[in-house]
Amino acid sequence: MKSGKRKISKKRLILIIFLIITLMELNLSMGLGYKVHNHDFETNNMSVPSWGYNDIKISNDLAFLSIPHSFYANVFPWVNSLELWSLKNSKRPVFLDSISFNLSFPHFSGANLFVYNDYIFYPICFDYGSSAIAGFKIIRCNENSLQEVGSFQLNNSYWMSGDKIIVENNIAYFVATKETFSYLMPISIINLSAPFSISLYNTTGYIHSIIKDGNIIYLLKSLNYETTFIEIINVQDILNPYLVSSYPLNISYPIKFIKKGLHFFILGRNEMSVFNLDLNSTQLLLEYGEDMSFFRDLLLDKNLLYCVNRDELFIYNITEINDFRLLGNCLNRKQGYGFYHKMEKRNDYLYIIRISEKEERFFFVFDCSNPNNPRKIYPLGYVFPDFWLYVGWFSIYYSIILAGITTLIVVFSPLIRRRYKTKKENIK
């Protein structure tokens, strides 16, 4: 009876070694990066490069994403686009349709979309010297397709930008800037194919954000991005909007504000402030900006406040306004030159778009069902700098090739040896 350890044949040893190497390579590749470009979210109708998505709005199970013209593109005509995505599967959006606009010098158009019933209002902004024009497109979403039905344009060569709009009761409240002045214009959209201006309210400075609450419109504006104000406008008489009050705020580089009751959450580039504001007075309740910079967007959902800066998502409990409590955060791995831009929430899922000068468009989906632990669920994996990603993908390809070659060698080498041995014996 023989005893001792059973020897492993050379072919089995080689097979085991190569299988281990293959699995290690696959694991390393998927760990280092899923993909450098988010090709699942590329547009088929784009003819020029893009900075990324410029805005996102969600209505029911549909997502609308705007794509601005790239400042670095040297292709004419320059194109702006609107994409339509299905969110029936919240974890995996599906592209449905897109529509493009051939515009002259359309810098930063589509920065603030607005969805009203089955229509999307797409602000356009021409900003190129004497060709500067402001306006908006009206797009109808019908059976998962997009179609332009009307437009409004200020035919004045000195209009510099027009990118904020709120629509309610067949009235579009449109904001545009002319030199150092800003204008709030109520526009009738009863006839969608031929909108027309009803009245005009003018003010100094640049308007960064707009909120409508009943017959009151709040404007967040600044002079030279330093001196910030909140203006309160009464629009009950649509033919004669008038100023109720104006309050200066100690916030530089304002970005956006949102309202909850009498509380205003105001986002600056390097800080977030909370004010108690009514028609007669204002009171600073809180300033929050420790260890944070480059804020991009705010979103309020019940007692939870979602905030993104350049690379990170934060979720706060604001039940006690005077005491922000951080619940959870999610740091985005380094991804070249881009940064988070804007976000929308649907059920327990948060959709964040990304903007970049040198990358493809990115569209992230986060599971926020547990505010203490938000998780990125799309795209999968981590995204590292390009070199490591290419190493990862090449590792996958070469691992598969090596595994296939190894399998062929292990399977056919015994047959070749057997035939060689048989031929040798026949010669003898």
C-alpha cells in the first residue's frame, strides 16, 4: 500500500496558477475602476464636445437633462441638447430621446430647466458681444419623445443672459440680465407657440436664484458677486409687479437659495447660511462652512437637507434649524477635472449630474434610503485617474486571453504528447 502526499501534475499546477492570476487581475481591475467614460449616457445626436450635463429635472418617472455647448468646441453650428431618460428602474436609467438646437454662441444655455405639466422650458443664453440674446425654448414630452412647440426670445443685442425661469398658471416668470441690470418678466404662455411679455420689473445687479411662493417672488441677487441681497416682489397684479422689501446679506458669491416656511437656506461658494426672513425683517440663524468649500447645489426633502460641493455629498438633519446635524456623506473618488453640479431626488434615490471640461458626461445615482450611509449605485465601482483605469481594462482583456491560451495548452498538450509518443513508437 503506497503512502505519502499525492503529487499534483504540472498541467494542473499551471492551470491553477493561471486561474489564480486571472481572478486576481479581474478583481484588481474592477476594484480600480469601472470605466473612465460613462458611455451609457452618451448622446447619439451630439456633434460637438460637451462640458457635461448642465441641469437635471425629474417629473414622475422621467428625467430631463440639458447639455450645453462646449466653450472649447470649434465646430459650427454649435449645439445645445435636451435628453429624456426613463427612471422606471431607478437604479438604471434608460435613454429614450433627445432634441438639439443649432444656436449661435449658446454659452451655458439650459442651466435652469423647468418642467410644467408635459412641457419643458429650456432657457437659452447667447453671450457673445453684439450677438448676446436671452430667451427660452418650449419642448413637449409626448409618449417618450421630445418636440419643440414654441420659443420666446428678447430681440435686443444687449441682453447678456437669461437662465432662470418659473412657470405657474400659464405664466412664465423669466429673468434676464442687461449689462448691470436684471429684469423679471411675466410672460403669457396660454398660446405655447407664441409667448408674449406681459410686464417688466427691473432691478440692479445679477439674479442668481428665484423662488415663487403664492403672490410673492424672492430674488437672490448680487452686485459684482460680493454684495448680496434678497428682494421680495409682489406679483399679485401681474401687470404691475412691485418691490416689497430688500435685505442685504453678508454672503459672497451666492449660488442658490431654498425656502422652508420663514427659513431661507442660502448657498454661497464657501458657506451655507440660514436666515429667518419675513416681509419686514431678517435674522441670521446659522452659518455653516467649516472644512468645506466650493458648494454647488442644495436640495430640501422634508427634514433632510442634501448638499454637494465639488466632490462630496452631505445629508443633514435640519429638524432643529439652529443645530445642523450631519447624518452621512459620500466622497467621490478622484475623477480628473470634473465636479458635482446639480441634483434631483426621486423616492429614495438621488440623481447627481457632473460637469467637466475634459471628460464625457457623468450621471450618478445614489441610494439614500439610509441617510446615515448614502451609497453610489451607478455607475458601479470606483473611478480613478485615466492611467489606472486603462491598466484595469487592459488587465481584464489580457487576463481573458491568457486564461483562454492556458486552457487550450492544458487541454491539448496531453493529446499532442500522446500523438507524438504514438508516432515515435510506430517508428521504432
